[in-house]
Amino acid sequence: TMVACGVNGVDVCYVGGDDWISVTKEGFNVCMVSPKSKQVFLAGDKGKIGWLKY
């Protein structure tokens, strides 16, 4: 599983990097993946935070 985040949104790819799924159009500056708990933590401007479970 791969996760990409940026000012245009968050996308996830489950197989090989060819088919990306848009999770949200809300922008984030950084993401951290926790493989053990299968969670993604996101942070953006003005203290915005997000969390995804995959």
C-alpha cells in the first residue's frame, strides 16, 4: 500500500502503483504511515490534522 499527500489531496494505491484512488481533495502537507496499525496520520496548514485507517 502506498499513500501520497499534498496540497491537492490524498491518494492511496493498493497494488503496484498503477491505480490510485483519491481519498480526499483536502490538502495536507505531510503524512506518516504506521504499517503495524494500518493507519495514516496527516498534518496540514493552520494545525489541521487527519487520520485514515486502511
